Amino acid sequence: MAALSEWNGGPELKVWCPEGANVHRRMQRGSDVDLIQLLIVFAATASAVLGSFVVVPELLERKGYNPRSRFVRCFVWASFLLIVFVPAAISGFLFSVRNVADWAYLAVGLLVAILYDYYRLNPEKVPWVRSRNLKVR
């Protein structure tokens, strides 16, 4: 059953579903597509993280570089950011984000991830641990 009404100066079509409507089948098809999209996003994220943070340091270590060195860490983060941002820029998604808060979330998230990676590999440089060790001596 459908009815036309006026809304915001234009026509609006209101649709009521009868009791026996098979809405569940339509929702199920949509959820199958959502599941496939979720799997694709998960696979892309996993490949970006594993490729950048596992494979790249391993390859550079085999070439003789220290995986904790500044060069290797910069190369790792550059490869990760390229894997993430190049497809986003090519698809136009990167330029469609207009909310300043979203960019702030991204900046804070990247800052936390980079600092975590740095201090995980260099525990002697953590400021609060270093100051605690200086007081004990």
C-alpha cells in the first residue's frame, strides 16, 4: 500500500509493508554483500599490516639492515602509508572526507601507532622508564 504526501515542498512516497511481506530475504541478500565487503576490507587491512610490518623488515634484515634502525622503520611506515593512502587517493575517497574531526582522528591514530612502534622497539628510550631508572642509580 502506498500513499503520496507533501514533505519539504516535494512529494514523498510512503510505503507500508503488509504483514506477510518477505522482507527478511531482502535483508539477507544485503547482509551477504556486507559480509563479502567485510572480508575484502579485512583482507586488505591484514595484507597492508603484514606486508609492511612483517615482510618489509624481514627482507631488509636479510639484506643486512638492522630491523630496529631508523632507515628500516621509516621504510616500513612509508610502505604502509603508501599501501593505505594511494588507493584511497585514486578512488577519490581521501578527497571526499571534509570533516576536520575525521582528519584529527587519523592524525592521532597514526601518531599513537608510530610512537608505539618506536617505543616497542626501543624500550630504553621511553621517557617515564628512563627517568625511573635515573632515580634508582
